[in-house]
Amino acid sequence: MTVLVVAAAVYGLVIGSFLNVVIHRVPQRLSIVRPPSSCPGCGSPIANRDNIPVVSWLALRGRCRSCAMRISVRYPAVEALTAGLFVLVALRFGWSWSLPAELAFVGGLVALAFCDLDRLVLPKRIVYPTAGLVGAGLILAAGVQGSWHRLAIAVLCAAIAFVAFFALHMASPRSLGFGDVRLAPVIGLALGWLGPRYVVFGFLSANLLGVVIGLSLIAAKRTSRKTAMPYGVFLAMGAVLAVPLGGLIHYGL
């Protein structure tokens, strides 16, 4: 298990570094491949030695090597968060065939949450690849393990989540964007693999977090009731919490 945890942490740091590029470029419809990463201040390309997740930021004391422009702490924070979540998922699933699918799910949630936080958007260019990776990973796991019934439940959970969110969107498009509708079945699929109770826990947690955080911000006068809230952030938080805690719900299913 120690080897798995270390591998998950290192892999999470690397993926987190990639997610920083995705979060910055995809909402702007820019390529995530070209041009290579560079300093937004002086335009100098970032050398390989300065592109080591977390370590390089600490070594440079949060500044560009060329022009000393400050580098946002958000970059190492995303890398560390992704690594931490990957370790959490690795501990939850162990050396299982479903582990790759769930890692892809959590990585996609990180990217989507920050995109929604920054721009109130859940890009299709992130949602669809995440759905594809999760779906392919779970099909592989079901085929190897013979868990077709489990996969069927996950697909059913995804379908129910989509129908429910689509109905809410049609009833009030201003309250629920279609990006949330696209994300809902991905959450239903990934959590549904664990069981319906995990899906219920994930969506209930998302709404509870949204209410508590929203009311807290209003009370602190940091926002108002008319301010649009990044619901995708709460969906991601609820889904992540459901992975280790969703089994606490018992309702006879």
C-alpha cells in the first residue's frame, strides 16, 4: 500500500501541474499543447527545472527566475490538492481495476471546479473527456472483474442524474446552467459504481455545502443573493466527499 500511496502522490503532482494548464487555457479555447508554458510577465519559456510541481515554486520563492514576477500560490495549491485527492482515492480503492477511472474522475473535478470558480463555466472540452475516461475505465474494470451488474447500476445512476438535472434546468435555466447538467451524469456514473448511496450522499453534500457557504458569504457581505454561485464547485466538493464517506448513508438499497 505504501508504494501505491507514493505513486499516487507523485502522479497527482504531475497531473496537477497539467491541470493548471487546462484550467488556464481551456476556458479561453487555447491549445493545451502549444505554445509551451511561459511567464505572463516577461514571456520567457519555463525551463524544465522550474516546472517541477510544488518544488520549483518553493525553490524560486514564488517568483519568475527571469523577471522576478510573482507566481500565484494557486499553481502549487492545485498540484498539492490533486496529489492529496489522488492519495485519498488510492487509499479508498487500493490496487483495483477501477482505480484509473476514479483517478480520472477526481482529476476532472479539480479542473472543472477551478474553471467554474474563475469563470462560472464548466467547459465541454473537460467534461466530455472526463466522462470518456471514466466510462472506458469502468467498462474495463467490469470486463476484467465480471462486474457488469455494478456497471449497470452506475449507468442507471448517471441516467437518473442527467434526467433530474435536465428537468431542473428546463424549469429554471438561470438557476442551473447546462454545464451542471452535463456534469451530473459523470458524477452519477463514477459514484454509482460504488453504489446508489454514494450518489445520494454526493448530491446532498453538494447542496448542503452550497447553502452553508452561500449564506456565510452573504452574512459576511462578500456576496449577495443575486450573485451567481459556481455550483460546479459544490458538485465537485460533494462528489469528492462521497468517495470516503458515501457509505454512511443507509436506506435499504
